[in-house]
Amino acid sequence: MRNLSFGFFDDSGQPRESRILMFYSFETEERLARSGILHYHLAERRFVGPRYDRELTEAALAFLEKSGRLQHES
């Protein structure tokens, strides 16, 4: 993954206390653009929906922690 970036859908209509919706985009090694939406359920402490690449979800968790939207698990 190259040029990986994330952002938030804060006006999605979903309750912010229980869910985080975020978008992502990146370029593959073959220079193909990819993008999508990740849905993180706070109570379950996991991404819900279709399965995602482990590298993508680990980077997304790091982004959530760095942005202050998710507390680091000890």
C-alpha cells in the first residue's frame, strides 16, 4: 500500500458514541487506486462489515489512536 490516507464521516447520521465511520484510500504496488469505508464499533472494539486486509485495519487503528478517537488498548 502506498499513499495510504484516512478521514472521518462525522456527519454520517450514526451515533458517534458507539460507532466510527471512516474512509480510506491508497494506491497498490501496481499503481491502482483503491478506496472504501471502514465501520468501527466502539463497544465491540472491532471493525464490522466485510473482512478487510490486516495491514489496512492495523493502520486504521493506529490512525484512530493518533487522532484521539480511540484509546490505546493495554
